[in-house]
Amino acid sequence: MNRKPAERPEQEQLSLTLPAKRQAEERPQPAASTPSPVPAPASPPASTLPSPPASTLPTPAPAATAPAQPRIYVVSELLKAVRLTLESRFTDVRVDGEVSGLKRSGNGHVYFTLKDAEAQLDCVLFSREAARIKFTLEEGMAVRCRGRLTLYEARGKFQMSVVDVEPTGAGALALAFEQLKQRLGAEGLFDAARKRPLPFLPRRIGVVTSPSGAVIRDIVRIAHRRFPIPILLAPTPVQGEGAALGIAAGIRKLEAIADVDVIIVARGGGSLEDLWAFNEEAVARAIHACRVPVISAVGHETDFTIADFVADLRAPTPSAAAERAVPSLDDLIAELALLRRRGGRALAETARRARHERVLARKLAAARADLRTVEVRLQRAHPHRRIAEQRHALAAMRHRLETAVRPAMVRRRHAIESACGKLEALSPMRVLERGFSLTQRADGHVLTSAADVQPGERITVRVSDGGIDATVEGTHKK
């Protein structure tokens, strides 16, 4: 009695038999008798075995059936069969997980592991698919990968060949926008110090936009309505593949023209995908390197692009950009008339002041002449002259007086010196120097007699170089 094999989940029922279409693609086309490179399993279910024709092969008795021999595979044959089976069954799968072990090769391929809390899956993102991804894949990022499961036969490594990646949090474009914004901001492309003012009256305006849209018509209409300034268009696609390179090339072409003084980069409104060309790094670099001021007028007032942050001025709409770039002729005429009136009034006031200054100059000249006359008169009557004359007279009188007084003074000096000599000769000190002494009592009375003191009384004996204190022990007469 034949038993049916137990049913297994779909993933566990992968047959090693090549699909008919894959067999036709993979194997060469020899004679019909060439065997398939991957035969069917040795023990297929009983329901799948072909039945031989009754006329040619008699049905053998059950006891005479020989046991089936197991199929022997070489390694490459087995891995190829597994790869083709995986690729045929899992051609388009989507897997959520966290990026880990991110590596980039020199030829642009990206290798990483997609993991969750319980398992991990090796992934490869080839350079062609990696170039189409708008954002930068980073370590630890939660993403959703789309691709096919395959087997790298050279190493027997099971992996997923990824064709598209998108973040599971923010959208891919929003994430790419923030990443590029942060990187360019760190390089200083958004610094306010490098923003240049717009020229007052540009000689020519360059516009980078689509030649067929309403944007260029609005810019031309508003600009010419305000002032008839020449406008030069650099036509380029503003949406789709290659639009960013076309916009950057248009900016470089316009800045190379000598009389283009300002450039408007413009586009109408749209979704983030529609405006994405203005979020490309190539456009930002071209605006930053432009020699003339650049106005960014992309989308509506609520739309922001990387070009808005790099440009010297952001206009909410293309029409507003034309108004910012071109002054109004009527306003200029009105301002010119106002300046003319102000100039006339200023000129009249200047003439009035000039007349008044001339009158004041004449009066000042007359006053200076009177002052010089008074100054001369004062110099003539100045007391310094009389003081100088009296000083000279006083010096002459002093000389005469000194001449008359000097002989009398000499005579008087000689007389005084003679008297001093006589006084010196009669001085008591001279007598003391010759050995005499002077005796005084304690009260200073000079003793001239022995009777002037009593025994035991204190006396002072003065000699030429000092005094001697003594006590009277007794007196005696001649």
C-alpha cells in the first residue's frame, strides 16, 4: 500500500528540478537525448511518477521492483540548482530590517546585512542600483529592501540581491533632502555671509527653466512690464532623469556671458518628486560657484529646495523673482522726479547760503581790518614799552649808585674790621687763653673777692676750653 508524503510548507517544498523555462535558458540545445543537468529527485511522490504505456512495458509485480538509486550531485550542480530555484520562487520580495555591517567597494557596490532581533540576511546592492538611490545608506538605518533571493555559487553564500531601498521611517526623498542639507550646510554653502546683493539695474537677466512652461512667460511678462531689460533663456528640462545636470549646465553657460548680471533658476509648483532636480548636489554646487547672484524661484511659497538655501535670494514664486530682479520703471521715474525736486530745493538753498556767506565774508573782512588798526594802536600805546624804558633807566641809576656807594662801603668795612680786632684783643676769652680763669657762684655771680663765697658753697671755674665744678673748702686772704 503506497503512502502519500506529508505536506510541508511552501519554503520546505523547494524542488531541485529546474523550471522548464530556466532549463531552456541555462542548458545548451543539443540533441533531444541529452539529459537534463538537474534530474528529478530520486524518490518523487507517487502521484508525480509517469506511467509507462501498457503496450510496451508490462506492469511488474511489486515483489520484483528494484529500489531507486539516490542521485549523486557535484557541488556546482547542486548550488546552481538551488540558485535557480531560489531566483525562480523569490524573484520579487520585500524585507524590512536594520542595516548592519555596511561596506562600500571601490567599484560602487554596497554590501550590508539586514537583521532583526532573531535573524540576519546578507544583501548586496550593485553599483547601478546604488546610483539610483536618492539618500545615503547608513549603519543602523531601518529600511525596506526589494529584490530577489539568490545564491553566490563561488562561496555557497545565500544572499539577497537588492534593487531598491527605502527608509521605513521618513520617505527616501525626505531623508535624502535632510542628509544633503546637513552635509552642504556643514561645508558652508548656506552661510549668510556669502550671500551677495542683487544689482540695482542689471544689464541682462539669465533664466534657467523649461522653454515650454508658463514660468518663462510669466517672468518675461512681469520683467518687461516693470523695465525693458533683455532676458536670456538657458532652456533645460526641470524634471526627470538628467534634469539636474541640465540645470547646472545652464547656470554655467549663463554666468560665462559678460553682461548677465543676475540669474533666475525657476520652476512651477509640484510634488517633492517633481521638484527633486533642484535638490541635487550638482545644482547646489553650480549655484555656489556662480560668479553672479542667483535667485531661486522653485515651486510655490511653501516649497523649499536645496537650491533655495544655496542661492543668494529665495523668491516664493517665479513671478516674485522677476519683481525682485527688475526695478519698476514707473517707480524709477517717480523717484527721479522726487530727486529732481529735492535737488532743485537743495540748489536754491545752496545759492541762498552762498549769498549769505558772501555778505558775511565782506563783514568779516571789514571787521578784521578794524581789528588790525586797533591792534596797531594798542601796540603803540602798550605799557610794555614804557616798562622797558623805565627798566633801562633803573638799571642805569643802580649802576651809578653802586659806583658811588662802593668806596664808602670799603672804608666802613676797614673801620669795622679794626674795631673787631680791638674787641678781640680785649675779650675775656683771650685772657683765659693766656692761663687765667673766671670763677662764678652757682647763681652766676663773678667772684672778685674771697669773701664772696663761704666754705661748702658750689662754684664754677671757667677756663679757655670749658668749666670746672668745685666745692669751696675754705677761703684765705693775702
